[in-house]
Amino acid sequence: DARVTQTPRHKVTEMGQEVTMRCQPILGHNTVFWYRQTMMQGLELLAYFRNRAPLDDSGMPKDRFSAEMPDATLATLKIQPSEPRDSAVYFCASGTGGVYEQYFGPGTRLTVT
Amino acid sequence: AQSVTQLGSHVSVSEGALVLLRCNYSSSVPPYLFWYVQYPNQGLQLLLKYTTGATLVKGINGFEAEFKKSETSFHLTKPSAHMSDAAEYFCAVSPIYNNDMRFGAGTRLTVKP
């Protein structure tokens, strides 16, 4: 049963610290998305990649967030420095071309104190 | 650009009653439409999708949705609610030519015994 995996599942850190979240997309999927979910803003698209190239990162605060795909099996989302307002659940999703349905990972719950 | 409006942030039904979750979309180009379900502390899971062809789409867990172009709607229904249907439901729209998927704010479904 192919699934998107995300690590860590939970992260508590202090303001100013660097946070790295990792995602392993489903094997063979060539598109990877990063979302942030909060009660106030709902589900927001931060960035997405196709064939490891960034296609859109307009939803991401550029000064502190960065997203990369070092290889086809790993996507990373970094926050440096982290702030309390970054507290949220971060989801990774992957998909293929075609009809664009996305398969979501279980999320990383980030708490910045 | 496309957007999604889900009418009603909370819907409560009795077990065995009809479930109707409303979704209206705005899109300048023909869209693909999706419904996702999110159970507590989990990622989003695809319920069903509309791409082309038959406008009544059947999904998992007995849900279905009908694409009505004239009404720009894609409402989700289930004839008889089950306690296990309690979750948050998201409608999403994506243009047919890229992965720029936009999600609605979500509707939390409560099922009363």
C-alpha cells in the first residue's frame, strides 16, 4: 500500500530554531506539494514541485521558508528562524500528471514556543 | 484563477439521515473537481473526483457528487449517514492544465446517534 510518509510527526521547538520537515512521496509520483493547515487560515498551498523543479512557491514566506527536492524520493521544507506564528500542521502530498489528484501524508504538527 | 466556497462550516445530521455538503466553485477554465475527507490527526484522503464524462461521480464509503456546470456546483451527498462519516470534508478545484489545486475552507460533519 503506497503512501506518502512525513517525518517527524510532531515537533516542538523554541522560537528562533531551525526546523526541517521531510517528505517521501509515493514512488513514481513526479509532483510534490507542501501545505500548511491552521484553524484560522485553513489549508494553504506553500509550494509545489514537478520532476524536482520548483513550479510555484508563491505561498511561502521567502525570508524564512525554503523547500527543496534533493532527489526524487525526498522533499524538505525548512523554516529558519522559526516563529510562534509558524505553529501549524504541515502536509506533504504527491501526485502524477493527468488528473492531478493528490495523495496526502499524515502531516507534521509543528509547535513553536 | 479558481476558488471554492463551501457553504456551512459545520453540518450536523442524525445517523441514517441524508448527508448534503455544498460546494460552489469559480474557475475561468474547465476545472477538475475533488472531494477530500480528513479524519482527526490524519491527512486528507480522496473521496471522489470529477474530470470529464458522467457528471454524477461515485466515490468511496457510499458518497457521490454531481457536477452541475450551470450552477457551478459540486455538492457531496450520501443517502444514509453513519457514525464513521464524522470528519472534515474539503472540496477542491484544479484547472485541467496544471496542479494549482485550491481547497475550500472545509465543512465539519457531525453525526448524532
